[in-house]
Amino acid sequence: MVNFDPSHLQMISEKILENEDIFSCENSCSFSKECIYRTIINRSYYAAFSHFKLWAIDKKKYAENNELAHYKSKSKNSRIGRHKVLTLFIIHNTHKRDEAYIRILANDLNTLREIRNDADYKFDKNISKENAEFVSTISQKIIKNL
């Protein structure tokens, strides 16, 4: 039984996005709007990822460590991670016709992961409010439709 609802991460992201001016200090402090947008992207992605993971455990009997070992053994990339394994598992364990919307959501999650990687690791890349709004919207869509 899970005591924490990961959709709360998305709610926090929405509140930050709605109130970004409270956290922004222009030049007078160390926070920048881009820092806020990167944080929103990170939390929104993890809300969607965690929600999808709990769905997969409940509906598809997803066992993360077993699937990680399985996909690592099949992959040429030994560095395949838990995030990619979850989306691969979902795509390979849903019915093409009956659960097409789940596959679409899994592809959306993969897109969010790519944007989250940029926000977390690529400091030379500009992250905008539009990026944060996009990730927040898609995260809400994933959470709502699972």
C-alpha cells in the first residue's frame, strides 16, 4: 500500500507555475525564472512517472527490478534506466487496439523524460515558461487518464 500520492507533486508544480512571481527575485537574489521552470518540469515529470509506475504495478503486475534486469539483458545499452524500462514495459504489455491510449500516454511520458533531462542536466539550454507549461499540461493529462 502506498501512503504518498504522486499526483501531489503535480499539484505543487501547478501552484509554483501559478505563483512564479512570488519565487522570482529578478537580480536581487539567486532565484531566476528559469530555475523555477526547471523545477516545475522536474516535479511534473516525476508526478507523471510515479503515477504511471503505480498504475503499471497495479494493472500490469510491473516488477521494476525484474523488468530492469530483463530489458538490460536484451539491450545493447547496459545503462538503460528505470525510466526507459517503464515505458518499454508499458508499450510491450498493452494491447495495441484495446489500450492504444495507454501507449500514447507512455510515449507522452517518454517525451516528458527527454524534456526533464534537458531541464536537469543541460544548463546551456534555455528552459522557458512554455516548456514548463507544456510539461505540466502533459503530466496532468497522464495523471487524469490513468
